[in-house]
Amino acid sequence: MNPYIAIIRIGNCVMSVVAVLLVGIISVGYGITSYLLQLTLGILTVFLITAGGNVINDYYDREVDKINHPERPIPSGKIKPQTAVIYSAFLFSGGILSSYFISTCALLVASYAVFMLLLYESSLKYEGLAGNIAVSILVGMLFVYGGVIFGNLSLMAIFATMAFFANLGREIIKDVEDMAGDINRRTLPKKIGRKKASLLAMSFLYASVLISPLPYLLFGFSIYYILAVLVSDGIFIYAAHIQFKDPHAGQKYVKYAMLAGLIAYLVGGLT
């Protein structure tokens, strides 16, 4: 594969594109056909910014990748580190430019996402909880960006908050799971201990569960949304408790719960 294509990790970019499509459907339901221009620009923005984030990630991880992933474009010598920086800047600029043609708010959200990606890669990824929060903000911002594009920011802010808490809980559980191997990161479990970190993760998962009825209570979502989101909530609650004994299983079940939650959001948007 061409190294300039390989380094952006097409699979991750496509997942981001799918997320924008889903957020669009959740936001405006069948009315998404009226937003084809905004949707196209939004997809382009998210694709390019995700690609730029993957490139800059490989730049900062280039020394570690010499050992763990020597086949990647930078450690293999197919792309020079300086070239990777220029390439990521080009991708980020393209993403920000495409958001400009949507609205000023979209431009601000996209610019902030790029800022958070750069801050995370340059420093926060080694700081444990601060890095967890940064990643979770970026996950939530997909919903915020969709809300800005499709004019449904108040509803999307609720989904963004749920996604933030759920992902933050999962990130902490993953750090508990990786305690033995994290020798260069000051993770929360290493600072406050495994049990306290697990309790905090559980509280974040429960926060996501407690927020989940709001679309039904405040935005007139149908009873079908409640029935669907109860499945997600049940998995979250199970994950919150099993993670004390088995962090690996816990973080996996959180991922399943987030997927079930996304399906519930779709049910709410279409019914």
C-alpha cells in the first residue's frame, strides 16, 4: 500500500465518517436528505482531521514503533518524520477549511478538535487522567459537531455528555487493566490505586446511565428509545461491576454498551 495512504489508517477514517452519518440520522431522522451539502462537508472534515490525527500519532510514536511496529511508514523509512508533520498539517488544514464552508460554529468545533488532538499527542497521552479526559472530549465532540451541522445542538449535547462519561469510564478501566505494563505513563490507577480508580470509573458509567432518559423526557423521543436504551444501560451497569474482578471484560462490555447506545439513539431519531 502507498505509505501516504497506509499512515492515515483508512479504517479509522471510515469509522469516523460512519459516525457522522449516524449522528446526522439521529439529529434529523429522515430529513437528512435536506442536508446533503452539510453532510458531505462534515464527512470531509471528519475524514481529514481523523487522518491528520493518525499521522501525527505515528510521528510522536515513531521511536516506540521502531520496536513494536517497524513496518509502519515512518520507522520503515518510507516517510520522513518531517514530511509526516507537513502531511498532517495539510490534512488538518483541509479539515478545518471544509468546516469553514458549513458555519462559523463548525469551524470553531473542528479547530478545537485539532487543538485537542495535538495537545493529546504532544503531552496529555502520558498524563493518565488528563489524557483520558482529552480522548473522551474528542469522542463527545463527534456529537457536538453533528449537532452544529444539523442544527440540533441541545439534543446532541446530551448524547455528547453520555458518550463522554461512558468513554471516560472505559479509559480508566483500560488503565487499570494495563497497570503492570504502563511504565511511562502516570495513570490514575497508579496514582490513587486500583480500587479507587475502579470506583471512579463505575461512577462515570452510572452518570451516563442516569443521563440516558433525558432525550425521552425533554425531547419527546418515543417509548421505543427507552426500551432500546435500557439494553445499553443494563450492559453499562454490568460492566461497571464486573470490571472490579476483570478489567479486560469490563472495558469490552463498555464498548458493547456504547454500540447498543448508538443503536438506541438511532431508534430515537427515527421513531
